[in-house]
Amino acid sequence: MFKRILSAVTALTMIMGMCSCSGQTSSGDISSSAYSHVDIDKSLQLTANYDFKGTEGEGQYDEGFVGAVNGFSVELFKNSVKDDLSKGKNTLVSPESVAFALGMAQNGADGNTLKQMQDVLYKGVSQETFNKNMNFIMTEIKAQNDKNAKVKIANSVWVKDRNDIVPKEQFLRDCKELYNADLFKGAFDDKTLGQVNSWVSDKTDGMIPSVIDSFKSNDLMYLINCVAFDAQWQKQYKDSQVKKNQKFTNAKGDEVKCTMLTGTEKCYLSNERAIGFTKDYAGGRYEFMAVLPNEDISVSDFVSTMTADEFSKLYKSRSYDYEVTTKLPQFTFDHELRLKDALQSMGITEAFSNDADLSKMFEGNDAYIKQVFHKTHIELDAKGTKAAAATAVEAGAKADFSEPEHKEVILDRPFVFAIMDSYSTLPVFIGTVCDPSVQ
């Protein structure tokens, strides 16, 4: 986790939140060059005299930030996928996507609403430190892209075009300067819906064609974050290592057929409950981590009892002293979640109620968070990995409501996996494969 590597993973995150904005256009201009593939009306662009202030020079992630966000990531994964895991479904969550979404939203919160968001998202760390480190993630990733490992992060704010919906100037400034969010206004009709989803599709390279299905009458604003990840393996599988019609025992105990990628890796990890390995993506920053629970522990039980400390130690204690024979199934699937219940169980309750204090977002409007939608997509094959995530925070007006020892890791039954950023030591994606034959 401490080596500085950039690998090929594409994570796409989208976040939609609710804020209020003014129907009037202020001075200044926001570049539309990033939207050359998206049909966005020039009249939709809000203007602001702010520029993104990316972290300059060589930096380092704050240890408290890493610990806090790692804890949030594991708890979010556990709480959000438990129902689908109990049904034997494949699951995938992008904690990074959700962190960017809630990260923008928490800058508009105050009072106990803000405290709850802080305690869940970055407990023990200041808001300034959290924002600075999230900004650093965007700056570092952009600087390290190459043709074999490309990661994109894009943020935008979409505000309902109505004179009585007025966003706080400082909130918009934070979204731009800290998160590089572009600002738009629209009627929140079918045309705006098409433009939002076209923007999302463009930023996720088409992997997530839409993130919202319709606007509600009391919607005020959407905060959207996209993270796009597309990377090749540093050591790709040869044709002779791709084995078709291999056996995999799914979470229901049934035997299914899949294509296995067979190989030998140098990185082994284990504890008393599981074994696994990591495999580098091109550039070295990102790694694929596979964790296979012991045969007497179901993947559902393993995830439900996994702690952030166990997850972190598994990754950090990985050893390069072994030659590891591996089998990894190819898989492609989509996963969709509503995160409100999971986030409430983690401690963010007030933001979803009429007691929500989002007073730093709006002038005069009482707003609350209605739902948090999360969509993910992943494709893993012999060449590499593509992954995408969209997180939509739906907010609206308040209503009722040596000779190396030989090791072997054969992933022929349900397992946990993660795409890890070895520089920040944080997971970009965490998921489970319960049945690789299901797409």
C-alpha cells in the first residue's frame, strides 16, 4: 500500500445532490470544452468568478484522512450490500464515488446535520483536511494518467432554474474551487434530464448511460461526480492462460461454468479467515485485490463481520515472498443500490429528515436529502479492468416525510475483491463475485 503506483482501473463515480440556485446569471464564464460530446445548451451554464484550485507540487495524504475514509468505505460496503449478498448476488460499491458526492454535500450542511456527516464520512478529521485531501486525489490522478491507465474525475452542479431557489455563494465557490464542479441551471424537464444523463454517459465513457430516471417536483439541485477508470494489467494474460468452461461453485452451492484467467503472481495476503493476492495494473498505482474466505466461512458472513482494521491490515501486510498460482474468473456485471437506509444505519439520519440543516446550501429554502442512488459497472478480462460508478444524492424541498514457498489461490467459489489505490491506500471499488456467469 505504500508503494506509489498508477495502475489501470477506471472508476466512475457520480453524485447527485440537492441544492438551490438562483435563476439569474452572474458575471464570468465557465468553459464548456469538457462537454464537446454532450449537447448542453449554452444558456444552461451558470457563471462564476471562481477557478479550481488544485493541490500543487508533491504532496502526501493525511494519515487521519486515510484512516477515516477507509473506515467509511468498509462500513458503507458492509451496510449497503448485505441484502443482495444474502441472495447470492454479485455486488459492487465505489466508496470513492460516494465520498465525493457526500463531500460536496457536506459543505452545504451545518449544525448537527454536518456533525453526523462528519462522524460517518471523516470522523476525527477537520472539514478543511477532508476537502484538501479529496482535492489532492483529483489533482494527483490527473497528473499520472497515461494511455494504459486512465482515470477521470468530473464534478458538476445542476440547479433548478427558478428565482426562489438561490444557492449560497460560498457553497458554489467550494464546489468549484475544491471539487472543480461545473455549474449549470435548467428547467428540470425532459430536456434537462437528457442533458444530465448525456453528461453522465460522456464522463463514464458510456458505461453508465443514465443516473436518474426523472425529476421530482420538489427537486432543487443535483451534485454529480464522475470517476472514470480504465486500465490494462501490468502483466496481461496470454491466450494460453485463458481457460473456458471452468467450474465455479456459486453462493447457492450450484456449479456454473465460467472463463478463468490462470497465472502466477508475486503478492500473497492472508489472515486467519482468508487468503488472497494482488495484481498490478499498468503504471503501478492501482492494484486488484482478491480475498477468498476460508471454506467454512460464507462470503456473506465474511463481509458482515469484516472490520476496517482487518481490511486495511490484509492489504498492508501483503507479502512478495511467494510464488502464487492463481485462477481469476472473467466477469462483467452491473449493480444498483439505494443507499439511504445504509447511510442512516451508519449514523447520517438528520440529513434525511425534516430536521436537516442544509442552510449553507440555500438562501431561504428548507432542503433535505431524499435518497442516495448508486449505480456501478465492471468489466474484468484478460486485458484489464473497466469500472464505473454513479452516485446521485437526491435532495429537495422539505415535505412530509528464497526458493519461494509455493502458494495457491483458486477463486472457484464466492470471493471479495477490491480495486485499491496503493498511493492513498484507499479502495476505489469493493465488491463480491458470487456467480461469474451472471451479467
